[in-house]
Amino acid sequence: MVIWLLSDYDHRKHLAFKSLVTRFSAAYQDCNIEFSVKSRQSLWESLFAHLRDPKRNPLADVMEIPQNWTELFAKLGLLAELSSGLEPLAQRRYPEFILKELCRDEGTRAYSAPWWLEAPALFYRPQALKGAVENPEKELASWEGFRSALDRLKAPARRGNFRELSIPGSSGSVSVSDVLPRVWSRRGGLFSDDFNRATFSREETAGGIEDWLELAVSGKIELFSPDRFENGPRPAEDCAFVISSRKVQGSGRTGLKMLPYPGYPSGGGLMLVYNLAVSASAKDHGPAAAFVAWAMEPRNVSAFAESFGVFPCLKSVFEERLGDEKESAVYRRLFSAPELMPNIMVYPTAELLLERALWNLSLKIARRDYEREDLTRELIMAQGEADYLLSLY
């Protein structure tokens, strides 16, 4: 059996999965497992390569995918239906906000099983904000307050390698997951409410993207920094603020405190959900389905998610983890009004179009060659391609 796992900036995920596979192999000794790690881009390319030539480009038996890829690849015939044979899916043992997108058009049918999730939030170091922020919970609730606080953290107040802001997991460029919280908090989006047209260049959408790009233009975040690639993200103790979708490693030791993502009145925000899917072309669905079911068992999914600071999707374990969290009150606010990327056919491709535009803009910013007109031009081009996609469905 072959498994494809999505790559991750945190090596602990890969170590935890290797441990998971080892324990499964010990329990199911007649099942040989090979797994490889793929980036989102290489996974996307592998799925479409299989569509073009299935014999030369076989799929893995089990694949980790973003939840909102499910509808697209199920409709293309690449994913096996799981709900009839997977007890957590059959019994709907997931939070409602996850099920709402997972089974958007299929009723009780599901073609992937929710595995783990993460939610962007704001972490801050109280001692670094002395003299700049008097009431963090109030002043950092809005994006404007957060930006003002960044501006008040002047160079003379820094010590050594101190910086205002860290974004763990950044690949160097601005990404879709970076900008979506700002886009949605401004009530923008990639499509109209009825999904009949793309809205990349709409004022609310462009404004949300510009909010984040401005952080890079003003030097608050670094793009394509050699230090980032060679030494990894700066440790939390070197930064006043950290925007992270996961519990920050060593946050207890460094005294970091947590707040909801700035700019959401409800305290909610973006949720990123990752699922396990079984290939429809797998020669024997039995072992593949058995692995997914085993990975979803409470003790297994709990240990896996805990290992790299994310939340398990299985409802009972999710609620148990939520209750055990030191910052449970903040997490409950995040999960009270979550927003997920829509699980519809056109959305994953639209994300790729926006990702390409953000890459181009990031390069311009890094080269100090960025103008506001560049944003408008890139969004209009991406919107035109997205509208063409909509016309095909």
C-alpha cells in the first residue's frame, strides 16, 4: 500500500506519521506500507497526471488532501466513497462546521475523512509590548490596532535579533492562507455568494490582500529571506508578535499569550482542514480503508495531532483537546464562527490562480519594484481565468 502525505514546514508531523505507520504495520503485519511526501503543487500535478495517463501515473492508495479538494477530485472519479465503511463518517462524528463543507452537495456521502485542522491566531510576548500596547485584548482586536502596535515597536526598543513579527511556516512568498483572513474579515471573497462569477478584483477582496502585502512592503515581514530557508522561522522569543495557525512550539517557556486573529468581530476566522482519501483506482480498497479507519481511532488521531500543535477533527477528541488547552477560551472563540474554504469544484483551481498572482507580487515586493497597479493587474488577470473556469461548469 502506498500513501502520499502532504509536506509540512514542521518536521514533527513527518516523524509522527512515520510512528503511526510503524504502529499500524505492527498491528497489520500482512500489509506493507510505503509513503512519500508531496507538496500541494506536486500532489495536484500527480492527480492530474493520473487523469491523463492512469497506467503510467498510478495514484497512491491513500492520500492526504486539503478538505476543499474533495468535491473536485470526487467528481473527476479519483476518490472512493468512504462513509458507508468508515464509522466516524457514517455516524457523523465530526464538528458540524467540518461536515457542512465535507458533504456540501452529497448529503450523507463523503469521499474523504477529516483528519486534522488548524486555525490562524495572534500570539504576543507581553514583555516586548511594554510601553507600546497597554491593553492587548482591546487594542489588538482590530487590524488597525494591530498595525498601529507594529509601528510603535521602534528599532531602538529591539535587542539583538528582535523583530516585530514572525510567520512560522512561510515559504518565502505571500500565500492564499495568509491573505484569506483579511479578505474574509472585510467581507470579500474569491467568488460571488451564488458562485456565478469571480470577485478577485472587488474592493473588499483586493483591500484584504493589500492589507497583508503592506506588511511586506513596509518590512514588517521578510519575503524570500535566505535566513528563513537556511535556519528556519525565527524562534518565538525573538518576536513581539507571531501569527500562527498552530500552537507555537515553546510558547509556555517564552511567555507567549494568545488572542484571536485581529479584525474578526466574532473572534472566529479561517479554518484549514486536512483529510485522508482513498483512491478509487486502488487495487484493494480493504487495506487502504483499514488504514484510514485506524488513523481515525481516538488514541491515534489524538497523538498525531498533538505532536505538531494542531487539532484532531474527530469530535470527541477535538472537544477533549479543547478542554485541556491553556488558551481554551480563545480557541472556543476561534471555533465559534469558523470559515472554511468552500468544497466546490472550481475553488481549488481558483486558489492556484490567486497563489500564482501572489507569487508574482511577492517577487516584485522583494525586488522593491512593487506598485499598487501591479495588484490590480494581477487580480484582473486571475479573475478572468477564474470566470472562464466557471463558464465550463
